[in-house]
Amino acid sequence: MDLRERVAIITGASEGIGAATARAFRREGARLVLNALAAPPDDLAEGDAVAHCIGDVTEEAARRRIVELAAGRFGRVDILINNAAVGLYAPPSSVPADLARRLFDINVIAPLALTQLVIPVMRRQRSGAIVNLGSVGGGVSLPWAVVYCASKFAMHAVSDSQRRELARDGIHVMKVCPGIVDTRFRENVLAGQAPSRVESIRRIVTSEQVADGIVRGLRARRRNVYVPPIGKLFMTMEFLSPRLMDWYVARKW
């Protein structure tokens, strides 16, 4: 996919992976509708090729404004990047149910509902791409982040189901699974704190590397993108050798 003049909606675009992806898309000549709870950085200010839609993506009215802005301002929607998400550090034995519901609203229900709004537009165009941000944590269950992992497991299932449903409509669906990314994720969680041994893990990829992976993945029409690539091996180990993964996780917990 050539991104020049493509119209892309990016959620969670005020910082981290969302802002980095917006910058990468601008370099490629895309036109952007950026959604977040706060305004994106100054270098992504509104202009001829950039529009902002500030609002909570869990609210139906906000989701409709995003799609209406893209269609009204630029006439089409070519790409949807479902990036907005939040974390929560809590084990299965004590995770608060109200925070679990809030996290699922943000990480699963909102991107599913937003995608449902852009699908009719893309079907009329007979083209489009949906990019869902998953996680290596969506393939490996971590006891200190049960609901976050569960939400990413769910998004992986949603993404795979969408890909199989929408292929006949000319709509490509791609799942992106980052590992530990150098963002403010840990500072922005709904509650809790990562175990000290997890806190000490060096962040191994940047937001820009994830953004570059998204661009390359769209060009190659990949189904899955792993950043870093070793993340795929990590998820495979969970499938092939759960005892080995139990041993590894126990050392961090």
C-alpha cells in the first residue's frame, strides 16, 4: 500500500506509538485524522493534511465524530489505526472488577465499535486497511497484568476474525504485536505497579520502531507484525513449552 494521499485515522495519537505513527505517515504523504484525549504534539498541529478530533474513544458520539470528520474533510477513510489502549497492574486474585470493565471498554469495545463505523465506508470504496495494536502480552499471560493481557488476547481474536470476514471486501486487516516499548505506558496505567523485576527490564524498542513496522507491514500487506521480531519467538514458546514459560514468568513475579 502506497500511503501517499491516503486518509488515516489514528487513535491515541497524543504521544507514544500513536504520535510516532502519525509522524511516519506524514513523512509518507498521508492525510491524518488524529484522536486522543489531549491535543497531539505541536509538530502534528492541524493543517491542510492533519485534522484533530479530541475526545474519549469509548464514547459513541466521539467515535462518530472521528469518522464524520475524516469523510467530511478528506472524502474517504483508507486506514484505521486502533492504537488507543491503557494498562492495569493487578493479579487475577484481586483485580478490581470496575477497572477491568473500564480497561475492556478502552482496549477492546472501543476499537471494535470504531471499526464497525469505518467498515461501510471502506466497503463502498472496495478498499481499506485496519491496523489493530495487540501485544506480545496478548499471547503470553502475565499474572501481574491479567486484564491487560486478556484484553490483548481479545484484540488478537477480533483482528483475526475481521481479517477473515473482510478479505472478500478488499479490506486488509493487520495485527501489530509490540514487546516492551519505550513509552509512558507504565505511568498511565489505571492502577497498580509492575513488579520490581519487570520495572528493571530495559525497554527494548522505541515508538518509532513500532511505527516503522506498521508502515512496512502495510506496504507488504502482512497479516501480523512483531516488533521486535523476537516477540514472535516469545509467543511461540508459550504455545510450545508452557512449562518453560511458567519458569520464566516465575522469575519475574
